[in-house]
Amino acid sequence: IGARSLEECLLIQLTQFDDDVSLECRIVASYLDDLASNRIQKIAKAIDVSLDIAQKACDRIRKLEPKPGREFASLRDVRYVTPDVYVDKIDGKYVIRPAQTGICQ
């Protein structure tokens, strides 16, 4: 969730697997654009593996969540912060005024 890029996000997720993910990590680190464009044959040739092995590795990468924070949020959870007061600078002086709360005063 704290990843700085899509690449880093996917690599973090791959480190959670118990089996060897070195091929998947190599594809994410060097061939992410090719993966996004479905250029599996190009990836297979570049990393010197069969098309079937490259396809399986790419399929595994595609099952990862590019935005893992999504599962913790929903549109119903959106909350807006409303200030209690506003501070305005008028003619070089700061003026504090209460926010309108919508409640009869």
C-alpha cells in the first residue's frame, strides 16, 4: 500500500509468495510496458524462456492487485472535513469567523 510506483507495488506483492518468483520479478522490473501491451513473445525472447513459461508468469502478475488499498475503501466511506472556523486576511489583519454549520443559531 505504501509503494511509490506500480512496479514497486507489484514487487512487494510478489515477495509475499512462498515459491520462486524471480521470473515474475524480472518481468515486472524490466518488461512492465511489454506486459501491459501483451507482448508476451517479446518478453519470452528477451528473458530466454519458452512462450508457455512467460505466459504463466505474466498471468500470475496480472492476478496481482495494482491498487491494493481499494479493498479497504468504498464510496460510502468518503468523509469530508468541515472546519469549525475560517481565518481570512483582510487589509493585512487576520479575521477569524465561525463556519456556517447549517444548524439554526
